[in-house]
Amino acid sequence: MLELLYEEKIRFILIGGIFENNPVIYPGSFNPVHEGHIKALEYVFSEFGSPRKPIYFELSIGNCDKPDTPIEQMKERISGLLKYRHLPAFGGILVDNAPLFVEKDVLYDNPDYIVGADTYARINPTHQMYSYYHVLPRTGFKYVPNRLVYSDYYEDFIPVDISSTKIRETR
């Protein structure tokens, strides 16, 4: 199935879950997934109230800041995320080739997103007016509300001071 996505014969795949309309998507490279990602997932899920919507990790083949992810690396990232499928917040893993939020909006019909304050600051408000953003603090970044982009800022969330980049550097 993943091969069909890389060959651009399908638009996305869902692994380890059942797709729900109006999904909540947690995009990232998750290279590798770590405690900070999982803490953010569980925190936002706990803030939803009832009924709680599952959250889908989203991996994009393409990335506007990095080279495309080779298929073997994508398989490793999927395996890493599947270790958390037992969590109530886990809705599944969406894999696509939609590196921009405006592309994700079209593909998933204006979903909600979980993003850090650093990612939120890079969102182009002229293209992102219909989705909703759950914004988490990020060390070294300040949340600046944008009146054109709907969002909640979870200022009580304490981020884990860890990064996938630092983890990769120690390997």
C-alpha cells in the first residue's frame, strides 16, 4: 500500500485505525517519535472533553524544509508510531504527500491540527482560514495569536525539552 502512495496512485493511507470525519491531525516527521510527542498527544486529547476524538499522527513523504522521506525510513517511522496504538488518544497514522497545511486541508477536509508554537508562527493565514489549531508551547518560541487563524493555546502544557534531532545526533 505504501508503494502505491509513493507511486502517486493513491492520495493517502491510514494505518492502525478507522478514519473519522473532521479528524484531529498531529503532523510531524517523528524521526524518531519521543516522549515529548506522546506527552503532547495525550495532553491535547485530555483537553477535548467528551466525547473525545482520536488523534491521527500524520507523516508526509514530502516536506517543505527537508528532502522527501525514502520509503524504508517511512516504514521505520510508522513502526515507531505503532508502538503507541494502545493509547486511547491514538487514532491511527495518516501517510500522504501533502507537505503544506493548505494541501492537508484539502486532503482531509479542513481538519483540526496539533502544532507547536514554532510551526504555528510559520502558517500562512491567507491559506489557513478554515482549520483549527491546537497550539502547544515550544521552548524558545512565543505564541502570537493570529486573528485570521482559529486556535487554542495550551499555555499550561509544559513541553519536554527533547528533540528528534538531538536523539538522532546521539545514535
